Amino acid sequence: MDKNELDINLNEYLPLRDVVFNTLRKAILSGSLKPGERLMEKQLAEKMGVSRTPVREAIRKLELEGFVVMVPRKGAQVAEITEKDIQDVLEVRGALEALAVKIACEKMKKEDLDHLKEIMKEFNEASEKKDIDKVIEKDVEFHDVIYQATNNEKLIQIINNLREQIHRYRVAYLKSFADYKFIGEEHKQIIRAIENKDQNLAEQIANEHIKNQEKTVINYIKQGSKN
């Protein structure tokens, strides 16, 4: 791994262990630290220019959040993305997504709908440029507008609790695509269903959107295990 991938921002007003934790988690989410990769305290501390203590504390916290596993005689390593994990997380996300678009059909205001259309446009522009970071950013924004439009704090809270796990699969999903037009078309269908206040169609498309993600990520993981 390139040392620059583990550069830390010491300007953050956070304890060093939290800065190290955020840096390592970001590296895992982005795929810079790959599933199965060993996390050597001494090596990471040297790359990040810190002592081993905050690295050890960060690894312990990452383990609690499911990003890291402790393997006998090998130590800490980045948790593999298993088919069961993907199915479990996306099954829950699918149910939440369907509920969110159903509520959004009733409650979404015109300015939110306009915002959604603008994000879709930016997503499509990023797709054409193959700007993966921007594609991921706009996909997150697209779904966040829908969640916020529900005005259901409990639903938003549950989704936020799943956010990091969902994000890991979203990154794997979007990185595996050569052509994002299919996802953009699904976004367009979701907007049309919300605009027409067609709850049944909105739920159906949202469910298919997540099921397609599940199939693609599982296939991506299987292909990776063969290489």
C-alpha cells in the first residue's frame, strides 16, 4: 500500500486514536485496505507517523464494528465480505428503502424532488466521466434525500446505524460496474414513481434496486475470490 493512503489529518479536533480509527476505516471502506489483509500495528504506526498505542486502540474499535477480525496465530485482519453478510445487510436495507420511498411518495416536497433530479443529473455526469468517487458520493446523496424526505427520525436513525456497513457494499457494487447507465435508469424510475405518488411502484423499484445490488456484489466477491 502507498503510504499516502494512510495519511492522517492531525488538524481534526479529535483524540489521536479517533483520527487513526477514522483513517483506517476510510481505507477499508475505499478498498485501499482489502478484505483479508493483515493489519500489522508496527507497520501501520510507521506509515501513519504515530505510536502503536492509538493504532492498537483503533484496531480494537474496528473489530467491535465488524470491520476487523482477530485470526488465531495471524492477528488482526480486514474482515472478509461474505455472501451471508451481504444478504443480511441488504435484506434489511431493502426493507428500509422500500418503506422510505413509500413514505416519500406522500411527504416529498417539490424542492426535494427538484434536488433529487439535480443529483441524478450529477450522478449521470460522473458516470460518463467514470469518476467513481463522485458516482459513490452522488449515489449516497440520492438516497439520503429520500430518507430525509420521510421526516421519520426513527427510520433515519436506523439507516444511519447501518450506514458504514451499507457503504462498504455500495463501494464494492459501484466499483464492479463498467457502465452506470443501468443504475441511473433505476434512479430515474424511482423519481418518476415518487413524482406520481405511486407507492406500490416505488416500493417495487426500490426492492429491485437493492436486489440488483445484492446480486452484483455477491458476483463481484466471487470473482475476486477466483483471482
